[in-house]
Amino acid sequence: MITEIRIYKLKENTATEFITVFTEQSLPMMKRWRVNVVDYGFSLIDVDSFYLIRSYESIEQRKESQEAFYGSDEWINGPEKAIMGCIDTYNTSVVDSEKLIINKTVSK
């Protein structure tokens, strides 16, 4: 398994539009397309930063999934223009899911 962490830097004053389109159109579409969305939301320190975490079986499965999803008529004729109009830039990291350390607490 792999985990993709995507950070979107939104254009100023587009956060409300972005989250509306994301939750009402993009997220339901990802569910229909069986994309495993692990988590999403706004940064605690930057109101114009949004994260999306997805998991995939492999690098190859991620590529196939994203090519099909982002190349579909449903995306192109649906939320693509509104979503992309809100995004200034984005960065993507893909990591081995087994190497992630989640909720590790160091006790004294």
C-alpha cells in the first residue's frame, strides 16, 4: 500500500468555494470511482492550504486510477474547472504506507 499526500495552495478568498465544490462534487465522485480518501481538510496554520490524503494498492494502481478519474468526462465536464480555478499550486508526496508513523506518543 502507498499513501499520497497532496497539499493545495488555494488562491486568496477561494477557500469557501473550494470546500463547497470539493465536498459536494469531487468527494462524492471519488467515492463513486472507489478512490480511498483517508483524510482531507484545511491546514491549522494557513487558511489557504488544503490537504488531501489518499491510499492506493501500488504506484501503478495510483497512476491508473488517477488517469481514469482525471481523464473522465464526469471530471472534465463536472467539478474540474471550479476546483482548478481555486488552486494556485499543489505538491504531491507518495510514501510507503507501512513506513508511516501515526499517532506515535513519546512518554517520559
